[in-house]
Amino acid sequence: MTTQAPIARFTRLRHATFASPDPERLLDYYRGVIGLGLVGRDGDRICLASDSEQLSLVIERGAAALTSIAFEISPDVEIEALGAALKQADLKPELRSDPLPGVSRLLSFNDPEGTRFELIQGWTPTPAQERIGGLAVVKLGHVALRTPDPRAASEFYANVMGLRVSDWIEDRFVFMRSGYEHHTLNFARAPDRGLHHFAFELRGATHMHQACDHLARHKLPVLWGPVRHGPGHNTAIYHRNPDGHLVELFCDLDRMTDEELGYFEPRPWHRDRPQRPKVWVGLPRDVWGMPPSPECTEFAR
């Protein structure tokens, strides 16, 4: 149970940083398939933005892995005081100036399992220096991490970072929200910390149809979907990027626009009326759609 105010209240998910053994191949994928545009390069670092001129992805050279996750925080927070509080909590914060395009200050720290998080306060538009192609996704929507202890992870991010639990799948997968969207950060039970999957938002059902056709043209098989999930009730499809990471494309995610009311915006496909945060037990959990293919090992049941 939370006994004090969170140290840092995450608000909006902003971007993620990935290391890749072949950044150029990954750049071609994000340009031609996902629909992000090149903002700029700094040595081996590549910065990509969405069509809404938001920095969405950073690619660095290295072994294929998620490197960090960035969240925006309130402009009312005193960032030096926040850094001091994170230091007191033994989270080893580091404050940097002008670290990325459109970002004037960034405060980073490592969570208890070693994942680096970056806190951004304010940003300016970062238009791509080229025409946006591919699917032109709306934004980076959420990131799901593996962890040996989802309960401990959820308690840390609720008590220290101000996230709220939206749903559980039994005791092994927790969905957490930082704003009104059903989830921006998830934790799935696994032996070691690492990336489970990450997701880009599409504009709607028509865009989902176009995404399926677009993946087929690029010979990227859909490993799961289209499916209407139970938790979050988003429509989703999943495929792998060139580095083997599982990528979700989704639309129609549940929203809780009033935290005081405590239920998600009513939708005709909800099972519960009103739909409140809950623990989902047993199958089927999805509203419609086939189960994941065997190649989609992250969701093996």
C-alpha cells in the first residue's frame, strides 16, 4: 500500500532506445514499415520521429536489446529536487542537458532490476528531415518488460513512479497506466529482466487493415491477430522486427478519463459494465480472434 506520494509521477510515454547490431537494417524497417522518419544522426546514434513530430525511437549500435525507456513528467516538477529524491532512494540519477533532438533536459536512473528510465521535462517538435512513408504510426504506445517478480515491479512503479494498475492476468502479467490510456508499461513473469514486446498505435480499424496488407507486402508474417484483447480491449496484430523483437500494432485501447470514477470509458465490447480494473483468470480472455501462433513464444499459454 502506498504510504507517501510518489517520487516521480510518470505522465506520457515518449520514446525508447534500442541497441542493434545492424542499425541501418533497423532504420530501413522503421522507415519503410512502421513509418517513422529520420530526425538526425550523431555518430552511431539514429533518432526517429513520428508524423506528429515527436521523437519516438533512438537506435544505437550494440547487441540487440532495449536500452532505455523515456517518460515525460509534469512541467511543475523541480527537476533538481527530483534528482535529489531519486539519489536518496539509491536510484543513481544522472541529469543531462540537450541530450536528444527536442529534449532540453533529461534525468535518467536505473530501476531496481537495472532497466534505465529517462524522465523528460518539456520538448519541442522534431520533424523528420524526409517524407514519412510506411504505416505512419501515431506514436509509441506501450512497452512490456519481463521480470521474475511482476508484483514487486508493480509496487515499485506504483509507489515510486505513480503508475496505476489497470488489470492483471492471473498473477503473471500486470498492465499499468501513467495517463488515461489503459497501459503504457507492462510487466510479464519471466526468469530474467528484458523486453517482452513494444507497441505502436494505429489510427483505427481501417489503418489496422492497411497494416496487415503492408506487413504482407514486406513478407513479415503476422504471428498473432487481428485479435480483440480482453485486458485493454485493444485490437492488435503482432510481428517481429529485424532484430527479433516482438512488435505490436494496435488501436482502440481502453481509456480511463476520470480516475475518480475508476472505470474505463464504456464500450459495447466490454464484458463488465462498467469495466473496472480486475484480475483476468482462465480462457478465453480475448473478445474475438485466434490464439497466438506457436512462433509467438512470448504469449505461450
